[in-house]
Amino acid sequence: MESNLAERRNVSAKNLIGYLFCSPYLIFTLVLWLYPFLWGIVISFKKWNLISPRQSWVWLKNYLDVLKDPMLWVMVRNSIYFMVVFTTLTTITSLGLALLIKQVPKKYTGFFVTGFLLSYVSSGVAYSMVFNLLFAGDGLVNNLLKTIGLKVGWFTNPKIAMASIAMIVCWKFTGYYGLFFLAGLNNIDPTLYEAAVIDGANAWQRFKKITVPLLNPTFIMIIVFATITSFNLFTEPYMITNGGPMNATRTMMLEIYHRVFALLQAGYGSALAIVSAIITFGFVWTFRKLFERDDLYDV
Amino acid sequence: MKRILFVLMVSVLVIAMAGTGLMASTTIEFWTAPNPFQEAFWSEVVKEWNSTHPDQQIKWQVIPAGHSSEEVILTALATGTGPDLSTNIFTGFAAQLIENDYLVPFNQFDGFEELLKARAMENIVKKGWGHHGNYYVLPLYTNPMAYWWNKDILDELGVDVPRTYGDVLKLGAQYNDPSKNKYTLLVRYEPAWWDRWFDFCLSYLANSGGKPYWDEEKVLFNDEHGLKYMEFIDQLFRKQYAPIENFQDPLQKGIVLGSIEGPWNINYTKEAYPEFNYVIAPPLVPDDYPADQPIHSFADTKGMVMLTKDKRKQAVAWNFIKWFFSDIRHDVKWLEMTNMLPSREDVLERKEFAEYLSGNPELAEYAKLLPYAVPPALNSKTIELQTKLNEVLWEPVIYGKKTPAKALSDAEKELNKIIKQ
């Protein structure tokens, strides 16, 4: 009986130490995530201009205004357009990168991975300005295209402006997503390839029948991350196109920022943020349902 | 015992003095525009003030980086980290701040009227900067906007500086060649709300003889003046006389022949493109605009506001304002360091300015436009209105999605909805 009590005390002490170690993260989450999130929900039911102490309850009006605003569907369309281009491009480039790095001798892998990760850690504001100059009417890219008689309004043609933004974001994420693919590739049992070679499978068949199916969890993770990135897109359109031309690069994050900090519509902005979160969750959930497989290792 | 008594007396005196504020130094936060020339100017001015007023200190900084000063100031106010005194405030933004009870009216302070007279800005302030009988902003500078034309190419082509829309279209037919990056006129197509000041608002003022494009009650631009300008814009883009791609300094590089510019670009152009030869001209007008009538322009004009509610800080801020605005040396220095025209009625008359202007002929051209430079139309919803103007009028015409008449009519409806909200 006594030994049980001592054991329980011991467990409690261990738990307390565990909680103490976790507390910085828990406090951080409570203060900087949960509180703003709950406050955001409260504001979404209010009419508040952000700089005035006057706040009044309007309940669901902000949500109705958001849903009635045709701009919401323009932004959803833009995000889907971005998502399709970005996910396709980034999957190809980052998987290609991972496959290339896999061929590099192990002692050099770190060097290449770090090199490709640099784009991910560089400042969004800085590289947006650089790309804006590169893709300008008299920028390097158009000057090269001029030699074959072409000129492209990368950020001024409403039909391709979002695709241009997607290319820049792809440049940023290729190294980062490449790391996930590299980890996924390293997890595939090499004996599977050896058996396939013995069975006479060529490189393409091995890639299609072994690599792609076994990378399914990585593909799902990339799709989830890319979907969230698509609906959270802000820095690049903010710096380069400011939502234009003809609202072609207007995203929900840009609109939330504009509504709250330029037009002082904090209630509307918060309601749009909640709606945006729900839409993003809806897309992520649907993709997981459609593509996620849990029978990968079933025999 | 005597020593103890002495220490006690000194302590009591120190406490009493501190209590009455005699020894306390008051510091105010002062924000100015994020512009390198203005930064250099304010750095010197604040240094001079701080060295001569040890008990009334100013902690100065430029407005932190952001998409616009307005957004940064609003964010700072929302988080309680805003300044006590700030420059770079236009009338519409001031009205927005007034409605939210952030600004302090200057006319409540002693010496307000005398200050207006001392700086020769009584008419400017009372005609364009009042708000329901109070004055919350003191204008710092007035930049009339004007067209710059590439003189060398115009001379080569043997044509005069364009005055009307017809002149530009004729010039376009003679010169334009998009395949060689040769365009006639730069028209800003960016969706930033403030860009509409420098094209639609400016041109409406020019065509209408200075009539405002909206007021606090309704939109006024859906008339022949607005239509003539938007038809001109429509033609420019349909004929590709204006580039749709973005370029770095297209005028100075010879990609476009003309462009709307502010005087702040004079120094930059002189330094970056010393060979560039240009002519400064008033805004373009329709073909039937009388030749003997003066042409109005938009005035990019910003002022200083007081945001602190603390009486001690207000006193320091007002002392600084009086010291700054009542001394013409500061305006001369401002002109010399920033190349922007101070908001004074006597810029063209005072010898202090004449000397500088005679050595700076480009700025002197801008100074000639001062009497016809009109500040932004007053409305506290300026940012929202100009955002919508871009969405409903400007971009649909530029991209050929609507006729100018339809776009104007739609814009009138949409903007009136915002005004009446």
C-alpha cells in the first residue's frame, strides 16, 4: 500500500517536471495562438473600426456580408488557380530535386540540401522585389524573350499574373519540400528496388510502381502544406501586384489585411479570416479523403 | 545637525520642483515621412530643437516601413504605439482620424492665428484644411503634379510639348512602337489606391477647372470632364500608346515620352540620369479646353498633426510647432534639402525662396503651378473610395472590359453607396 503511494507520488513528480518542460510552449500557444484566435472569433461578431473604443455586436452580419460579397468567390477562384499551378510545379521540382540529391554521395548531401533551403529562409519582401525587377518589361527575363520576339506581362496580364506568383513561391518552397521527398525516398526499402531489377523492371517502372506509391504519405503532406500555403498567400502579391491586375492576384489574406488595416473593418476582416480557415480546412480534408492511402504496407 | 538640515531642505526642494514639473523633462514621439531627403531634414531640425530645449525633448523617427504611411499609423494607433506628433498626413486621412477622436485641434492653442499669419498660410489652412470649424492639420508642403516630356526625342521628332489629348494621340501615331519598347505616355496602372490621385483625380481637376471630383455628400465626377479623360485613357491603351508592363524609370530610360511626376523626382533624376533632358508642363487637357485658361493640377500636400491627449506633451508639441513654422529659415532649409515647395502663400514672392528657385529652374516650373494646385477632395473615406474607383472604373477601362461611359456610371453608383454608408 505504502509502496503504491510512493510510486504514485513519484509519477506525479515526474508529470510535474514534464509539464514544467512543456510550459514554455503551452504558454506560448495560449498567449500567442489561442487568445488571438478566440478574440478573432469574438471580433467577427462585432462592428469595430480597430482604432476606436466603440464596438457593437452585429452577430452574423459580417459573415453574411462576406458570403454575399462576390469578391469572396474571386479570391477562392484565385487561390484554386494558384494551388493547381503551385502544387503541380512544386511537386515536380521538389521531387526532381530530391531524386537528384539522392544520387549525390552522402557526404555532399548536406551541402546541396542547405543550398536549396536558402530560398526558403530568405526574406519574402527582398526576393519579391528582386523577382519584380527580373520580370519587369525591361527586366532580364523579358530581355531574353525579346531575342525570340516575345514579350510577356508577367505581373500585368490578368490571365498569367497568378501563375507568375506561383512560380516565385515554387522557387521558395522547392528546397523545403525537396527535403520531405528526400526523407520519403530514404524510407523506401532498397530491397524492393533490387527485387524489381531481378524481375526485369526498368527505371520508369520502378519509379511508377515503387517510388510513387510509397511516397504517398509525403505527397499527402506536400498537398496539405501546399493547400494551406495557397489559401494563406500574402507577401508576394502584397509586394508585387497588390491584388491586381483586375483582382487576379487578390487573395483572402490580402483582403483581410486590406479590410482591417486600410479600411478599418476589423469585424469583417475577422469574419473573412474564419471563413477562409473553414474553406482551407474543407480543401485539406477533401484531399486527404481522396488521396490518402492506409493500405501501403498491406501484403 | 546643520548638515542634516541642509540635506533635508535640498531634498524637499527637489521633490517640490519635480512635483511642479520644473525639473521634469517631457519627451514626445515625433514621426516623419519615410523619404531620405525628409529624413535628413528632420534629423537636423530635431537635433537643433533638442539642443536648445533640454526640458522639452523630441524622440524622432521615420514612419516605420509599410505599404503606406496610413496603414502603419493606423496599426500603431490600434496597438497603442502611435506617435504624439506626425507629418505625412493628407486631408482625407486626417478626417478619418478626427472621426475617431485621435487628433487635437490646433485652433485651441494660444497663438494659432498669429502662427498662420507668421507663416503666410492663413488662406491655405482656412480654405482647404478645416474640418467642421476646427483645424487639425498644419500643411507642410504642397507638390503640384506636372507632366515631364523627353525634350531630346520631341526635338528629334520636331514636335511641340503636347498640351491636349489630341496632341498626345498624334504624337503616338508618329512615334509609338511597342515591339521596340517605344511608348508615348506612361499611365500608372497599379491598383494602389493613392495612384488614382495622380491620374484620374489630377486629370479631372485639370479638365474641370479645379472642380472637386467628390465631396462629403456624393460623387461629382460622372460628367463630361470625367468622360473625356477616360475616353482618352481608353484610346491610349487600345492603341498601345501606354505600356501595360511595369518598367523601372521608363521616362528617364526613353521607354515613354511623357509621364506625370512630382518634384521629389527632380533630385533623383539629376543624380541617377544626369544626361536626361526634359521639359516640365502642366497636365494634359481635352482638345476643346480654352488656350487662355489656366490649367489646374492635383496638389500632393501633406501636413502635421498632433495625436497626444497628454496636456504636458501637447504643450511641448505646440511649442515645437510654433518654433518650426514661424521661422522662415526652416522652410528655406526644407526647400533646399527636399526640393519640395513649402505650403506658403508667399513662395513666389519672398526673396529667401527666389534665390533657390532661380538656381533650380525645374522646381521653379512647379512653383508656377502652385496657385492652381488643388489638394485632395475632402472625404474621410478616401482610401475606400479610391480602392473602389480602381476596381470599378480604372482597371476595367485599361483592360478594355467596360466602355468609359459605363465604367463611370458604375463607379458613381458604387462610390455613392460607400459615401452614404
